[in-house]
Amino acid sequence: MLSFRIVVLPGDGIGPEVVAEAVRVLQTVSELSSDFELKLESHQFGGCAIDSTGEPLPSSTLKACQEADAILMGSIGGPKWGVNAKVRPEPGLLTLRKTLGLYANIRPANLASDSLLEYSPLRPEIAKGVDMIVVRELIGGVYFGTRKEQGVAPDEEVAWDTMIYSVQEVQRITRVAAQIALAADPPLDIHSVDKANVLASSRLWRKVVTETLKNEFPQLKLDHQLVDSAAMFIVCNPQKLNGVILTENLFGDILSDQSSVIPGSLGLLPSASLAGAPSVPSADFKPTSGIYEPIHGSAPDIAGQGIANPIGTILSAAMLLRYSLGLEKPAKAIENAVRKVLDLPEAGGLGLRTADLGGKVGTKELGDRIVDILKTLL
Ligand code: NAD
Ligand code: IPM
Ligand code: MN
């Protein structure tokens, strides 16, 4: 029997609450399969790790992540380790991504169920049919350029960060976006987002994206958007950006949160961070590790109340099964179970809603219902 090692990093705030439900989902998948087993082990990461060890990414956690078949993460950070703290959780996440070489962050934004249209901040006729995948470069750009904090001397008045990209970094993320676009039938359009009217790194970005696609993927349609107008289109005409939004680290961070609320709530959407293009289950499936996490943060404002929406994390577990383990059937079953709890009764679903979607169902109860349905689908 195949055995997979999955490292679980619950993290801070609502992280442990939402991860607990995704873990139950994975345990259900494992228990009901006779072909494979999932061995889950939790490790300290983030603010909780700072409290117990003094650092956000203890070496034992990093080692476990390096040896794992895949990593399921909740979220890290919070006011206790805020921007003025000496040691903060966020640099631990950046180090983990960089050390594992996870340069491709894939963040789909689409409606898990049409019944959620009424929760979109956009009018239903604008939100309906939105289907975007943000492909965000994750280990370059201003996040990783040299920076200088403001010094402590009274006359120190500057701090700076450098946005830097190499040709090779842009080429490899462009290839990931192209492979994702090509995996769809018909292939998806690619919208590359930059700020080439101002930034030198964006002019390099635009040139390399254009050349890479022209030389290696001439069948794909490409357009370029400036990030300010892309942000505007995501709100007033998001369907213009349907397909793949290919962008650098900081722009992708911002645009992925923005696009994620179109389907109703930040709590609904999953993400994968990989060291290459996702390999979908097939005869020549190539396993690759990666971090799977909801795109939201630790939500300190609702932590500890048992009301967080666990769906983004549960759907991240489905991505983990598909992309790192090559297990399409249970991945699809999880996605169908989620759709069923969200769909309205007249569409054959349960119509359950957590507080972020105007409902009263708690984190654990939603997890219970998803597990119940999943058992009937596996
Ligand atoms: P956030 O994503 O934590 O929360 C933004 C808003 O969305 C809040 O009102 C929150 O209640 C709501 N929300 C988020 N997830 C939800 C869910 N599952 N169910 C219901 N409501 C949900 O963003 P923030 O408040 O700006 O950041 C808080 C902390 O999280 C910061 O320390 C930040 O650095 C960190 N963060 C971590 C990650 C990560 O671990 N990958 C990602 C983003 C932010
Ligand atoms: C995300 C988060 C992280 C980022 C933070 C917590 C470092 O916002 O995963 O989107 O900016 O990449
Ligand atoms: Mn973010």
C-alpha cells in the first residue's frame, strides 16, 4: 500500500481551527482507501513557534517540510507578533517558501456554487461566470530584494526595499502559467500584469513574458495589463480577466485577495505553492511537494470563536491530493462534498453558511457535514 507523509502546520489565529477540519477530511479519505494511507504529522510554525522556541520556523519543522510529500498549512501571524515585534512569523513563511523553491503560487478564484452569487460584493450579473486563476511569482521581487529598515538614530529618515527580477525567474513562472492555460480545453487566455510604465523590473517582466510565450507557446493568447487598471477591471468587469492572471509577487498578493472575494468570501478559496507547474493525475504524473493553504490569514478578529469558514483549507487539501499525490478521485470527491454543503436545498444541497456568508453554522459543524457527504462519495 502506498504511504504518503503529510506535514501539517496549523499556525496561529484561526489556522488551527480550519486546519482541524481539513485534517478530518484527509483522515476520512485515508481511512476509506485500501490503496494508500496518509500519515499526518503536525509541526510548530509561525507565532506559536516563536512563543515556544524563539523562532517562527524551527529547524525541526523545516526538516520535516523538506522530507514531506506535501504540506498543509493554516495561517500564521497576529497582533501578538505585530509589525514592531523583534521576531515575526511572516519572515518564517518567506524562508520556508524560498528554501523549498516554491516559486509558483496558484490561486483560483471561481464560484464554488452559484448559490453564493448573492454574497459577492459585486452585482450578481458581474460576478456570475468569473473564473480566474492568479499565478503569482512567489520567491522573487520586492519580497526578496535587499531592504533596509529605518535605523534607530534620530536622523535616520529612510527605509527601502528593492524590486528585482531576473530573466530566468520570469521565464519559469511564465512557463507555469502557460502549462496551466494549456491544461484547459479550450486553452485559457493569459493576462500578464505589471507596472511597465514606471518600473524597470516590470519592463523586463513584460519583455520576457512576451518572448517566452511567442517562442514556446505561440498558440496561447496574451495581453498585458497595468496593475492599476487590472485592479479596476477586477471590480467593474472581472470577466475581462477570466483565464490566467500572471503576475509578480507583490501585485499577485494584492490582486489575489481582491479577486478572492468575488466568489463571496476570502474564507472560501484555496491555494497551492509549488516548485513548478502542477502535474495533474495521469499516466506520467510527476509527484511534487508543495504548500497548500487557504489564501486568507489568521483572522485575529474572529479567532477562538469557532466561526471561521474552513472551506478554503478543505479545498486546499483537495489540491494537495491532486497535485502532490496524484489522487484525482478523492480530490474531486472533496470538491463535490463542498459544493453540496453550499448548494441550496432546491439544487439538491444543504445550503449551509458560516458567518462570513451571513449564516450561523460553525467551523466544526460545517466540517462534520462535509465529512458526512464525503463518506458517501468516496
Ligand atoms: P486576514 O485574511 O487574516 O483577515 C481579513 C478579514 O477576512 C478579517 O475580517 C477576517 O475575519 C476575514 N476572514 C479571513 N479568513 C476567514 C475565514 N476563513 N472565515 C471567515 N472570515 C475570514 O487578513 P489580516 O487581518 O490582514 O491578517 C491577519 C494576519 O494574518 C497578519 O499577521 C498577516 O500577516 C497574516 N496573514 C497570513 C497569511 C498566511 O499565513 N499565508 C496570509 C495572509 C495574512
Ligand atoms: C499570503 C500572505 C503572505 C504574503 C504574508 C503572510 C507573508 O499575505 O500568503 O498571501 O504576503 O505572501
Ligand atoms: Mn496575502
